[in-house]
Amino acid sequence: MLVEVLLPQWGMGMKGVIVNWFKGEGDTVEAGEPLAEVEAAKATSDVEAPASGVLHKILAEVDETVEVRSVIAVIDDGSPAAQ
């Protein structure tokens, strides 16, 4: 099943800038592992993987400004999709 990775809202800012991806598409990830570094509200924070699996698709590139709660990546957790 595909699990969305959302840009969280850490403060009052409504946008964030992707500074760096620690993993690439096809890489194995563990739940809680840092996936990306994001600058928001003049602070830099890590976005963690919400599930273990394979980083299926990165939807926000480095230096891209994205809205909070936007999907920035998708993880395939290996479980069958709900019918």
C-alpha cells in the first residue's frame, strides 16, 4: 500500500522549502527515519518516514517551496492495497 509523506506544520509558517533529501527513490526506509530536511519559519527540521518500506516517489524537489500538509513523497510499505 502507498503511504503519503506530508509536510508537517511546525509553526506559524504555511510553507516550507525542501533543503535536502536523505534518501532517493527506490531506497529502503524505516518508520521514524529522517527522509528530508525542510526549512520552515526560519528553522530547519527533518521530515520523518511515517512507515517502513521503499521510497516509491519523491514529489517535491530540492529548493522547491511547498504548502504545509502537502504530499512531498510516497512510500510503498509492501502491504496489499485495501479493496
